[in-house]
Amino acid sequence: MAKLPRRQLLKNTYYERSIYKRRMLVSIVMLLVMTSILVSRYTQLQIFDYDIYKTQSDRNRIQLMPIAPKRGLIFDRNGVLLAENIPSYTLSVVRERVKSLDETLALISSLVELSDDDIEQFEKRLRRRRPYEEVPLKFRLSEAEIAAIAVNRHRMPGVDIDAQLVRHYPQGELFAHVLGYVGRVSESEQDVIDPVNYSGTHHIGKIGLEKYYEELLHGTVGYQNVESNAHGRILRVLERHDPLPGGDIQLHLDAHVQRVAFEAMAGRRGAAVAINPKTGGVIALLSTPSYDANLFVSGISGRDYRALQNDNDLPLYNRALQGQYPPASTVKPIWALAGMYYGAVTPATRYADPGFFSLPNDSRRYRDWKRGGHGFTVNMEQAIAESCDVYFYELAYKLGIDRLHAFGERFGLGKVTGIDNTNERGGLLPSRQWKQETRGSHWYPGETINVGIGQGFMLATPLQIAVATSVLASRGELRAPRLLAAVGGAEVEAPLLGKMEDVPEAYWDAINHSMEQVIYDSRGTGRSLRPGLQYRLAGKTGTAQVVGIAAGEKYDSESLEKRKRDHALFVAFAPSEDPQIAVAVIVENGESGGGVAGPVAKAMIDAYLLGEPPLPGEESSDE
């Protein structure tokens, strides 16, 4: 019997249904899991992390931009503007909005001129910037440069032109050494300044009064929230907090007196300082030659800086505060007062004057500037009026260095005056202790003799000499000289450092009268200044040696190089009966105190007391 073929099942409905259910279940589970993941992630993003991502979103759309405060203005005593802020346009870059910095800089370079210094300074600022902070690339754009950037602005996302106020000194070089200047914030300064308060500021006071009163002049930064598009262009301001401007300050300086002094110096190297002896206010503070401080505000070029630095006349050197010169005969009235104070002399005391002085048991002769001397005997009045060296050799020897040092300190000599400015030097009022500590040697009597005529080791700045003259004028009041007169209308008083109440009025009268005779005596070393005076003037000439002259030799100006000739000094106060101004002038290698430095001082006093001074000429004088 034949075997039947096995029956084959073509479809198993139950089995297929079971497979379908399992697959369906897995799919549903996977769908639920994925949905749960999406829902949880969505919840995380929209609810739990909402603030984080909203902040990030706002950061792309909204920027917090600092607003630099307006720097305070500076005025002279009469309201003349000395330092102001003028509009300037700056090309800036926001690094985060620039796709390729190299390409962008190349494009900018094709539109405006960028120097190597511009690029170098930009890269330095770029390294110390904050995120999304505008970094200046070039300052003070011209109108043509602004137009070139504006036309191509769509090609340079992240590049913008900002209108800013920058410092400007309308008087140019006239006040450069006293006001100083502002400049770009350096890396070292970046480490010490408040990063928040200076976030919108690219400049800071570098030297002078601008640096000394930086905190007062700078102000407080403001800020604004702005909405911008993808290219960084500002669409609208959402919130604004205005900055607090810096304080406007008024100085004791008188621009007219300063200009008269500058013109009277006629380009010669030197310094001139004027002080009100009643207040300690600095009326004028000049160092010549000078420079235009505006060159430094937005960064001086290498060529201009090298020209200033390599100038043999040192225009960057502040001679008024840093120049240290022998005060020469300008200290003789101080030593005469010391002689009376310590009982060594009276106004009537007379010393023999053969034209030289010798120490006991010493054959060396300390010669007078005038060969043959000033007469058989000389009293105090004549010694000051004619600047007799022999008289003060005798007096210095009799007083000794200890008393000279102690009394000189009461006039502010040998230490910084405390003026509200930077980089002041303290001069040198020598003493036994100083020489032992610095030279490892004893003090010798011959060194005291040199101090008696303001020479030898003794050094003083023009400011110190002016302060000492102010003490003579005020009859013993030593004040710290002050440039700042008022802030916001509130007056600032110069501190009184000392008052010589133990010196009798009769002694001051004697010194005052003797200094008047410098001008009014027929043999006074400042007699050439007498014509045309409309007030009573008290003064003292001085001539400081630059190179030593051997004993027995005569000073020969013509045989010396110009820079080796004597310095000319002159100090004065007026009106002598009620002094309103005390002046000190030094003209390097000017030789004649009365003929060269004196006319500068007279012009300054005329300008202050009379208002319309004549320009001085170089008249001849003995010292």
C-alpha cells in the first residue's frame, strides 16, 4: 500500500498572533521609554534648567555693557581750563563675534592704516580682556577712516566704531610736568586696579597730578543691558545705569603766570616755581624745555618717544620736582637768620673781608666770588645784599654743621616737601650722620664752609628752594605746597607743617630788610631789577658752580663749554611788607642770577600782582 505524503501546515494563526503581541509589547515599551526620556529631558531643560539656558540665550541676545565715567575737568585758579575731555572715535573688536580674527584684521588693514604698534597693543589688550568685551584696535579715527569702516561694516561682524571722550590738554606743553598725562592701562596696572570700575575705561593717570588724584578724577563706572542681533549690532537698550562722573578740581595754579614764566625762560633749560606764602598754594610750577602731553594720551609713536628720550635737553625730565642743584647763595638769608637765632651774630656784627677765608691752622684759601672782597669789614645787610661769601664762610664755621642742618630742616630743606604730585625728590641737607652712613667718613670743617654758601654736598630742588623762600616770606610758617585748591567748590587747605614762633620778629625784620637791599642797594646783586618796580621786592641772587675751579684760578666763562657754566638762581617775595607770592627760578648754565634768573622771577611777580607784565631781557648783574 502506498504511503501518503505528510501534511504541511501553511499558516499558524495562533503562533503569528503571539509573535505580533510580543513585538507590539516591546515596541510600546520602547516607545514609552523613549517618550519618558524625551519628557524627562524636556522637563529638565524647560523647568529645572530653565534659568541656566535662559541666561545663555540672553547672553547671546543681551549684553551687559560698561559705560565709562566722564573724567573730571581741571581748572586753574581763575577758571581757565587745563584738562578737558573731547570726543574721539575708536575702532573696537569683540573677539567672540569674529569668525576669523586674522582675516578680519587683514580686511581692516586694507581699509585703514594699522601700524605694528597698533597690532601689538591690540594683542596685549586682547589677552587680558573679559568675555564679550570690546577691545580697542585703533584710537582717534579720521573722518575718512570712519567712512571706510562704515561702508564695509556688513563684511566685519564684531567690528564697531565707538564714540568716546578722551583726555585733551588745551595748554599743550605749558603744564605737562605738573599735570602729567593719562595713557592706556598697562598690564601691570591691570593687576592692581579695580577690574569692575575700570571695565569701560582704557586710560588711567600715568604721572603728575593726573596720577596723584586718579581716584578723584576717574569717577564710577555705569552699565547698560542692550539687545543685539547675531552680528553684534545693538538693537535697543533694555536697562541703563548712568556712571558717576569724576570730580572737577580747581588748582592754585595761575595759567597767566605760568605762561609768562614759560615765555620768559625763552627755551632755556631750567625751572620756575611760585608759591602763595599765606596758603601754600602753588601758583606756578614750570620745567623747561617741556613736551606736549597730548602725545601720550592714546599712545605715543615710537618715533616721537625716541625723539623726546634722545633730546639732550631732557624735555621729559621734571626739573622743578626732580632736578637737584646746589642752592648756592639763595640760602644765605637762612644762615643769617640761624646766626641770630643761635646768638652767633647780630645784624651789626662785622667780619673782615680780604676776599678769602682760611680755617685756623689751614693754609687753604676759600675765595669770595668777588676778588679783593666787598670792603674792609662787612655786616649782615651788606653780606646779603652783595652776596659776600667770606661773611658766610665765617658764619658757617662759627655755627657748625649740626646747627646748620637742624635750622635748615625747619625750612623744609633735605626732605620732600609733600606736594600733591608724583616723583618728587628730597634734595640733600648734609650732616655728620649722613656722611658717616653714605661715605663711611667723618665730617670735616671745610665741608661746613661749603655748606655756608649753599655748595658742596648740599642739593635742593627748585620746589624746595621756593618753599624755603616762602618760609622767609611768611616769617616762619612751613606749609606743604599744594596744587589742589578746591573740589566741587569745597576749598582744600594746605597743611601747616611747622611754625617758627621762637624766632623774634626783629630777626625777621633784619632778614627782610637785607633781602630788600639786594634790589635797592646801589651795589646789590639784583639792582638791575629795580627799574619799573611797582611794589616793594625782596630777593636773593645765586650762582651755582657746575665744575670746580682750582684755587687761585679765575672763573672764565668763555673758556668753558656752555653746559659747564654756572647755573643762575634767583629767589624773591613781594610785596615785601605783606608777601603774596614767593618765587624761585633756576636757569641752567645761565651764570647771572640777577641778570638771567632775576628777570624771569620779576616777570612772574608782575603777572601775579599787576596782571600785565613786560617780557624781561637779560640785563647784566654781578651775581
